[in-house]
Amino acid sequence: MTYLEVAKQAAHQAGSFLREHFGTQLEVDEAKHHDIKLALDRESQDLITRVLLAEFPDHALYGEEGLAGDQDSAYQWIVDPIDGTVNYFYGIPHYCVSIALRHEDELIVGVIYDPSMDEMWEVEKGSPALLNGEPISVSPRTKLEESALFFGCGKNEEAMATGMDRFHKASLRARKMRMMGSAALGMAYIACGRLDAYVESTISLWDIAAGQMLLESAGGKTTLEPVAGKPDVWSIVASNGKIPIEEIL
């Protein structure tokens, strides 16, 4: 099977597993002020790891729940086993599985699966981005006044202050603002024209890798800046490439 086919298989299996347990009593591994880690996060990543490394045992895997495989490999799977864990824990059906593959420093496969809606976004290098098999593109909107924006505020005081300041400025210009709890789904929504931009000052690679590839393949634009002292943590501005998002940053 191809890289994309295996990634889709892993995302479907993890998504089915999560859907089966959605709304049940959940075991909490770690509870922080602004985040929750579930046993299901680990179990979902273990399932994804088994599927991916069974087919490609010489590959590396870098996930929110840890590392697996050959970390010296030129091929690295980037996995978020539940993006939107807090939503999932509270019974809000807005979460997803995100899987990307990069070769050296280049993303070559991206998959985002929403089990609640049974929506599968997929892309591979050189091919169009798809949603449930159909080509997608970013919205044609060009004005902030007609845009719907997705903002995140991070989890520390500095990131929250930056995020809330940006949210306030954007609220004065945009048609609608959203804080939805899943970066990967937010980027997938921009890729298919449901939203127009996403801004967050601190976000992890596994949250955005697949979304970045989808969005750019669908005609959008992503700007990433590394956060000092935090490996694979980024400040992100992603948009349809048409609205003047820089005016509100």
C-alpha cells in the first residue's frame, strides 16, 4: 500500500476506536489547568503506531504521546491521536485524528479524520487536497469584514495575553470569530472554505503538520515561526491567502 493509503487506514481505525468510546466514562492520565491527557490518547496513538510501523517498520514516529520506530529514519510520521482531547472528554463532538508524513524536511502526506462527521481530508505531494474523495479549495473571500476566523490562545500567560489581544482586534473587523478546540480541524476547515484563517502563538507540530499540507495544497498560505526554547513548537498564521490577515496581528 502507498503511504497515503496506510495513513488513511490508521486514521480510520483510530477514529472508529474513539467513536466507540465517545461519551463513555474516560480514564484521565493527567489533568492540568488548561489541558487533559486521557488513557485513550495513548491507546489511539498505540493503534496508529501499530498500523503505520507494521507496513513501514524502518520509519520513525513522532507523536503527542511519544516516539516509536527508527528515530534515525529519513521518514517520520507526525501523529496527534486525538486533536481536541478536552472537547472529547466533555462530550463535544469536535475532535479528530491527524497524521502526516515528512521525508527529510518536506511534508509528503497529510490526513485528518473527523470520526463524528465521518469526514476524511487527505493530501499527498503533487496531488490536490481532497475531502471524502472530492477536490477542495480555500474560500474566495478577500475582505476581513466577510471572514470567519479561528483563533487559539495557548496555555501559558504570555500566549494567552497575545491571543486575547489579537482576538479583540480581529473581532472588530471579522464577521465571526471562533475558538473551537482543534487546530487540525481548524486548518482542514480553512482548506475546504468553511473558515478563512487561523492564528495561534504557540502550537505543537503534531497539531498542524497535516493541516499545513492540506491547506497549502488547497490554495492557502501558512506562516510558521519557531518559539524560542521549545522544539517543534510554533507560532502560526494560516489563511486562505486572500484576506489581509496581517492587518489584525
